[in-house]
Amino acid sequence: MFLHCVKLAKERNCGRMEWAVLDWNPARKFYEYFGAGPVEGWHIYRMNEDRFESSLKK
């Protein structure tokens, strides 16, 4: 499936593919084998609904 996505990206002239992988996930080695790597300087942020109300009061 991964290589199919790579093929589609190439066929559609995409400049890149991006996806999220948890730091403990052994699949990272699979992606690195094919030449992918982490994007330095980027972090994913998330706000759950339990924080919505408190953030609106700030």
C-alpha cells in the first residue's frame, strides 16, 4: 500500500508525501528504509475538547 501511494504521488507530480508516525512506532524503520525521514523543527499540537472551554476564557 505504501509503495502504491508513492507511485500515485509520482504519477500526479506531487512534490512530497507527508504522514504522522509516533516516535515509538517500529514502522519508522520501514519508512526510513525507503528514504523517508522526520521533519526537523516540526511538532504536532493537539487540543482535546476538555480544553476548549478553558482556552476560550483566556
